[in-house]
Amino acid sequence: MNLFRFALDNLYRRPARSMLTISAIALGIAAVVALTSIAWGFEASWQKANDARGTDLIVTRIASENTMPSPFRSEKVQQTLEAMPQVKEVVGLLSEMLTVSEDSPPVFVFGWVYGSYLWDHLKLMDGRWPNERMEQVVVIGSLASEMLHKKTGDHVEIEGANFEIVGIFESSAVVENGALLMTLDQAQKITDKPGKVNVLNIKVDANASEADMNAIKAQVRQALPGFVAITSGELVRKNAVVRLSKAMSNATILVASLVGALVVFNTMLMSISERTREIGVLLALGWQRSTIIKLIVSESIILSLVGGAVGILIGVGITWGLEHIELMRGKIDAIFSLPFFFAVLGLSVLLGILGGLYPAVKAARLLPSNALRHE
Amino acid sequence: MHFDDGQTKALNGVDLEIGAGEFVAIVGPSGSGKSSLLNVIGTLDAPSSGELTFQEQAYSKIRDASLFRRENIGFIFQSFHLIPTLSALDNVVVPTIGCAGSESEFRARAEDLLIQLGLRERLHHFPNKLSGGERQRVAIARALINRPRMILADEPTGSLDSVNATQVLDILSNIAKQEGLTLIMVTHDATVSARADRIVKMRDGKIENTHGATS
Amino acid sequence: MNIRILLILFTYLFFAEAHSAEQEAHSIAAMMQQAKYSNGFEARLNISVTKANGAQAFPLKLAVIGQVAADKQRVVIRGISPDWVREQYFAVEQLQDGRIKAVQYQTAKMAEFSPFDVNAKLLESNLVAWDMLSPWWGWPTQIFAGRGYINGRDCINIRSINNNKNAAIREVESCVDQQAKVSLKTRLFGAQQQLLRMTTVVKLMAKGEEGAMIAKKLTIQEAGKMRTEIEVYAGDDQYQVSPETFAALDRPTS
């Protein structure tokens, strides 16, 4: 018999109330886990796509709150960038979000420079890659193939042009897996944007340092007004939808924490009020006031920790479910990391401490003689 | 000393000296202040005026009342006050939670005490499975677990039938004599008070008279 | 004596207010004309038409390419999909003096040019080439008609009156969001003051700088009949206009 077992025992005494409290905390934590994973996951999936490609920096036009920055003529900008020190390779791409089928939501369509390093990290699962620059063909990601119900040899109409699907690929980035891929020349043709890209990918020299990257960023700011060099994660960070979902997740964290702490507070307050006489007995038996506080706070921490753990499970479940909804497929790549879960559990513990502190102190300050007379 | 509990003068001029190892019974009608006296001795209440000392140590100078209680006093209540969701053994161990010392040692001592009190078969029973007498014996073991110097018992036999009452009384006085503990018992039962070394009669917050076996 | 002065003051203020309202209406009209100026833009539209009987037509995809300056305004509508609209072109032009030219042709190879009625409904939808030119902002009579509040945004009602008594559209009432420089609701009235159609902006999106916006989703409702929903899904606000883009309009009229 020690303090922990005693605390656990006390919680078992009122199973319904303990379950209710745990459920309330679990729901709040689940919402936090789901929203945060999605909000950060959206950003992470784009960052992952770039990392997978081997791109170090991207250059786009400034001040775009849309998912896709506005297109620009690449010639001059590319030349300027290629002349900068430590820049190894500059490759443009065009990306759009288009409807290609009546019964599916819009998909990403990427146009990558034929023969560039961008294609290297993809794994060909079926069929072949485009043979040359102007070939009017498209390769699709495995996820896209599922969503559109298309396979190698089928045709798809993109912006009025008929494309044959010549292959299916797989990518480690969810965003690419749900996309259609063609050569840049073809993408420029069907969107009527000759010579234009919306993103320039930069590969820097292998020995480039953090300082060198910052130097490139600064040079771009100076030499190319209206343009900015950033990592892909930074680009998505600015996007209005991402900012909104992050704000929502932050708000949810706040609200869930408040509600969680209040629920624990209320439960513990009820609990000690019912145990007034018993607390008096404990004090009379020689329990120190600090031990009473430790007991009550232990009980509240156990409640909130269990609630947190359950909440994490539910939250992961919700996110998994959302990822599989038609609309969201191929768009989000929720990230679950161990540090994140520990942080959530830490938050739960904090909730328990905050909610249980006042009731604990209140219990410890009972006058034994009065408490014994209770009930 | 005086003790004002806010509503009435529960103790109105009490002057008492108790020797170590004495068995003192405090008797009197209800409202005479006998429970208040016990509470004050047990540090559960503080007197509004007056001085208490225990073995040269002044109560007013006690820093940590809980620690003092734990080291020196064991309580026994009329309605037992066992924790209903803990076994007999766990109930006895409860007062040791938060103390320095090994859990297993405390547990072993608790077992010893319970066996000494004839509860070997009841170690893991819950209070609702124990008779009144058995429950009070668990409470006695609990009061003894921290090796106190004195036992304060408030109507310990009040909820027991005569057979169990006698049994509990025997146990208490024997253990007290054995361990050299001071036993202060509040009771309204004359057969109980007759067993004491000294009887203190109270009325209206004052000591009316005392007489003891020795006087 | 005092009362007379007050009366004169009030009358003056009233007319001054009316006059300044007039001025405001004209300056808003001028602002709307300038807001369109562009060296070249392209918008890609998803068009879904709901017929009068409630039936949904197959969705269309169109590209709208434009070039707008003070002296000349040109817009070309190109069909993208499905098959029956593909490669159909409708080109319109309006000059400073108000003259409008409308030419339609079938393929990119530019054979078989023919004029078309600029007020006609295009491709079995509510799209009208004349509306895309928004010529009413150049009419001499612009009247301030109070303030409005649409979809959470403040706007100012402007009535534009056509001095051409033979035209199909006689009057246009717009509710202009001055910040976004977009008319949130535009109503077109015919000769007998009847409402011919109404364009409502359902969603706006940022255009890049200083609060200017363009419509992302619109609905054109023909009074009691067909409804057309338009969504802008892609575009380029710096479209590269080539010699071929508006060549159909440069051909001498036959």
C-alpha cells in the first residue's frame, strides 16, 4: 500500500465519475491531436515532397496566399539564379489543381522539366516514363490511380487535351502520390503558359552550409525584387489554409486544456467534499498536509494521464479516418511523432496538476476536528 | 486551560495532569466537554487560552502538528472510521503512507499487530465483512502502527455489544500496560470507566472531581 | 430672416450632397474601368448550368483571355471541354467611342469567321460577351443609389443609364465593393425596365496587392429561368498575349 495505490483505489471507488472525467479529457485531447497532426501534417507533406526530390530551396513570387504561387516567366530568373555561388542546378516546375474526371475532386497536376533530377526519387510501379519533352502523356501516382480508377493504357482529358496514361509511380510524399505528372512543356501547353513556371527548384552544392543558404536567400531578395527563396515548408507555412488550420489547432489546444482542467477541478472538488470525514481521519492518524495534497494531485494526474492516453488513441483514429475521406486523400499526410505524443501526455499531466491543486490545498487545510464531525 | 469552539465555552477552566502509562477515563454527560478535551490533547483543536505540555514539550511550540500526532498519538473512534475500500491490512498501513521507512517493514509490522489482535484469518477482508469488534480491533492495530506514546479513544466501545466491548477493553488495557502507553479514554459507560486507573468527571466544561484507583 | 438663411443653407447642402453623390458615382465608375486594365490575363472557368426545368447540363470548361486599356478592350472566350465546345472561339472588342465588334470562329487555324450577336447567350449558358466588356461603366449617366451590404461586405449602389435608346440593355444596377473593386451584384434591365439577368459574386479571392480582388465564384441568374454557376479554377494575371490571340478582331470587317 503506498500513495499511488491508494490514489488509484480512490478513483475506483467512483467508477462512473472517473470514467466521465476521463472521457471528457480524452475528447479534448483527441481534438487537439487530430487538428494539430493535420495542420502540421499539411506543411510536413509539402516539405517531405521537396526533401524527397532533393530540392534545397525553392524560388517563387512573393505574397501569394494561394496554394500555388502565381506563374512567371522563368528565363531571366533562372539565369540569375544559376549565376549565384553554391547553386548547382535550377529546375522549374508548374503545378496546378485541376479537375480531370467528373466524379473525383480536383487533383494536383505537376509539370516537371523532362530529364531533370526531380524525377529521380520516384519509383515506377507499372508502365514507363515519358519518352521525350513534347510527348502528350502522363504518369500518375498510385493514390491518384485509385482515386480516379485509372490504370496504364487508359486516357484522361486534361484541359481539353487527351493524355494517355503511360505509367504509374509511387512517391514517399503523399502529395505526389495523389498527383498526375507530365513534362513541363506539356503542362505549359495545356495551361497556355509558355515559358512559365510557378516554382524554381534549386539544388545547392553538396558542401553548402546553412550560412551559404542564407546568403542565397539574401541575394535573391536583392537581385530579384518580387521573388523570395525559401524552403518548401516555409512556403506552405504562409498559405492561408495552413495558417488557418494552425490557428484552429492552437485555439483547440487552449480550449481543450481549459475544459480539461475545469473538468478535473470539478471532479476533485466533488470528491474531496464527499471524503471530508475520511480526510479528517487521515489527518488525525498523522498524515501530513503535504501528503494529503500529494494524494489528491496524484488522483487528478492519474485521471488526466489516462484521459490523455485514451485521447491520443482516439485522435489518431480520427486523423486516420479523415485521411481516408475522398476529399482529403492525397492532400494531407498527418505526422505523428513520439515527441509530439510525449508533449500531449505532458499537457495532460499539467492539466491534472492545475485542476487538482486547489481542491488538494482545500482538503489539506481542513480542520481535523471539524472534518471528523462531518456527515 | 480554556477552549472556545466558537459557540460555547466547551472547556472552561480545566487543570489536569496525567502521568505516563496511566489509564485515564474521562466521564460526564453529553456537552460536558469531554470530547473537546480529548481533541485538544490530541492536537485536533487548539485551546483558546492555557498551556498544554507533553513530556516537557509545550503544545504551543509544536511546529508540525501532524508529525507530533504521528509520533506520539494513536486515535480510536467510536464509529471505527476505517476506509471501506481497503482491506484490514491496508487500513492498518495507511497511517504510514508518506513516512520514511520501507513499505515492506510497515506491512510486516501491520501483519504482526493484526495477528496479535487475533485477526490472522481476516488480514485481507474488507471492513464490510468484519464484525464490529473485529473492526475496532483493526482500528486499534492502526492506532499502534506508528508506535505512539499515548492512545486517545473516544467512546471505543460505544458501538459494540457487551461481549465485544469487554474484549476490546481487555485488549486496549493490556497493550497499554504492555507497551507502557498512556491510555486516555472518553466514555459514558461505567463498566468501562471502572477499569481505569483514574476517573475524571466533567460537567459544563469543568472537572467536577477525579478519583482513581490509587486515591 | 434666420429661417430663410437656414432654408437656403439646407437647399444648398442638399444639392451639394446630391452633387457630391453624383461625383462619387462617376468616380466609382471610373475606378471600375481602371480596375480592369491589364496587359493580358487569362481565367479558366468551370461552368455549370441549371436549366429552367431544374436539369443540370454537363459542366463546361472555358478559358477567358483579355487585354484591357483605356482606348481598347478585348476579350476572347475559348472552349476547352467537352468535345462540342472545344476549339470554339468568341472574340469581342470595344473601342473608346463605344463601338463593339464580335467575331466567332471554330478552330485555331482561324478559318470561317462570322460575326455573332454580342448580346446572345453563349454555349447554352447565361454567359453573354457584352457583359464581359462591362460597357456600362463608360456611360455618361451614373447615379448614386444608396449603400448596400452583401455577403458580409459593404458596397455602394450605382445605377448606370444607357443613353442609347435602341440598345438591349437600358440600365444596369451594380453594388460596388470599393475595397475589392468588384461589383458584388449586377442587375441588367431591358427596355421595359424588366430584369433580364443578375450576376452575383459568391466568393472573392485576393488579386495580389492592396486589397484588390476578383470573383472566384459567380452566379448568373436569368429571371425565372436558367442559372449558370461559374468558378474560376486557374488563371494567369500576366498572360502572354501573342499576335494570334486577338488576330480575329484585327481582320477587316467584310
